[in-house]
Amino acid sequence: MSSSYNMVAHMHIFAAFTPPERLLMGPGPSNVAPSVLKSMANPLVGHLDPVFVKMMDEIKTMLRGAFLTKNDMTFPVSGTGSAGMEFCFVNLIEPGDEVIVGVNGVFGTRMAEVATRCGAIVTKVEAPWGQIIEAQQIADALKKVTRPKLVAIVHAETSTGALTPVPEISKLVHDAGAMLLLDAVTSLGGCPVLLDEWNVDAVYSGTQKCLSCPPGLAPVSLSSRAMEVARTRKNKVQSWYLDVNLLASYWGEERVYHHTAPITMNYALHEALRLVAEEGLEVRWKRHEQASRALKAGLEVMGLKIASQEGHQLWQLNAVAIPEGVDEANVRKRMLTDFNIEIGAGLGPLKGKIWRIGLMGETARIPNVKTVLSALGQILNDAGRKTDTDGALQAVQ
């Protein structure tokens, strides 16, 4: 009685939470369309309700369209992009398997860690942060291992803004009898991701980047070959929750209960994918490219450069080299407090050396490019670094 009384007596009644409206121009999440937010206010139905099941089928169809694949096992894992990463490794890797991982940023490092936790014998192929993984590096690594089972690369490295080409690496991997796993968290919906054309065996992505959906789901796709590997394992998948053999019964034709899917998140993904299909993939890719080119043109006038490898720079994540003498943290702070704009900091070896300016999904529009350039120019000028903001805005045109 006393305990209950004390708990009530000390309970604080909080006001309803109302977040500020930000322009999200960091490494994710991105801004979402009003119709996506509105979809999440729809009434709940059960996760086995026939209406929800029909929507699940539509999500799978639209995801195949986004990934440009015919893979039957294409669906959203209930969890963020990192859950998609773990899903791919735990289903395809068993203890003692030889795995090659391209490491040129945070997420390659993370893949190597997850593969190690699966009991794999991991060979890292490394490149300086901001550089791509070269096909020749993969070729050399494949010669050093006995029976490579899987090669994993980050297509679009969010921590550095580098885009690693896939086709040549894919051929090398399959000639060696291995499978190819692709991290497409930042690339899906923002630049070409051609699963079937590139012969990718497994891929994972996230909803909060170029698909412009809130974070919480991880689109994945496994080829028939990858599914066969998952089905014929010697050992059970180490994760019950992420076991594709169980999930296939829920996302396949049987509709056997596995877990309670995040219903409103699936509403949001359905609407976000509908908007992607309505716009058209190639048109959407072009919009991201044009926004990035406009940003770079403005930055050049301001005397700022992109730090990632020339010729392999992401449209949707621009790694801007910080000029000497500029307080990078203060710039980001003022962006947020004075202009309601979020941009990202550098990570790892690039901490304090770059700003990460995201142009993803709904955010990848010319007016937003002008807004961020105008704010950045004002902040730099206030800090005593003469910046031609007007010239930068004219360059955007």
C-alpha cells in the first residue's frame, strides 16, 4: 500500500510530446511525404487479418519492383536496417564458413563483426574511408581462401559517401562459387540497385533513407540459391526471430503466425513504396542525381569540396570536407538551433573532417539544396570565413 502510494505521489504528468519540424539532411532518417505520415494514423487491424495479408502481398510486389528482382523471398524484416544485416548473415552463414567482407567504413566494419559472431572465418578487404572496394582487391582475397561461401560489400557506404560498383565484383564472386551479399541501406530508391541483373544473392536495406519511410523495417531479398542454402543448413539458424525458414511461412502463402508484425510501419512502407512506383525508379534516381549535382555546384562556389573518391560519390549522401579552422560541431549546432536543419558529423577516421549532407527520398529536392546552402553560407560568414552564398545559390540553377 505504502509502495503504491509513493509511486503515485512521485509520478510526474508530462505534456504530450510535440517534436519540432526539421529539415532532415543528415545520413538518415529523411523527411517523409505527408501521405506516409497520414497512413500511420489509420485504424489498426490484426496482423493476420485478410485485409492486412492482402497489403503484405502488395508490399512484396512493390519491393520486388524497387529491387528490380523476381526473388519470391522479398519482404520487410521487422526491425531497422541493422536487423536486415543480421538476417542475411545468420541465415546464410554457419560456424567455420569462409566469408570475405569489404571494409571501407562503419557498415563494412559492422558486417565483419556480425559475420564473426556467426562463427565465420572472416577475411577483411580494406580500403581507406571514402574510397571504394576495388574488384581487384576482391579477386586477390578470393585466391587466398580455400572455400569462400560469401562475399559481402556495402554498395553505398553511409559513413563516407562512397559508392562501390557491383557488376565486376559479382562476376568474380560467382566464378569462385560464392554468394554475393549487398548492403543497399542507403542506395535503394536513390540510385540504381539491379539485383537480378547484377546476380546478387542476398540484399538488405532500410526504410528511412531513400524510400522516405520512418525507420523500423528492413527490406530484404534472397535469391532461390540463397534460400536453398538457408533451407539445407547443417545447424539451425542461431536467431529464432530472424530465421527465414520460419518467416517464409508468415510472409509466404501459408500465413502461419510467427510474430506480431509492426502494423502501422507496414502501412507506412506500403504508402512509401506506392509513391516510389508512382514517381518511377529512373525518374527518382535522376532527381537524386540532379539534387546532388546542384549541391556540389553550390559548394564549389563556396570553396567546399566532396571528400569521397572522385567518380564514385553518392548522390544521396554528400561527404563535405570541412575547411581548416572551422568549428564543425558549432556549424552543425547552429544548423539545428537556428535553421532547424539536421546534417551529420563524420564518424571514425573522418570524425571532425567531414559533414554528411543527405539528399534522400523526399529531401532530395532543389529547394532543400538552396535552403542548406543558404544556411551554411550564413553560418560560415558569421564565423569570419568569407563565403559567396549568393553565387552558390546562382550556381544551383
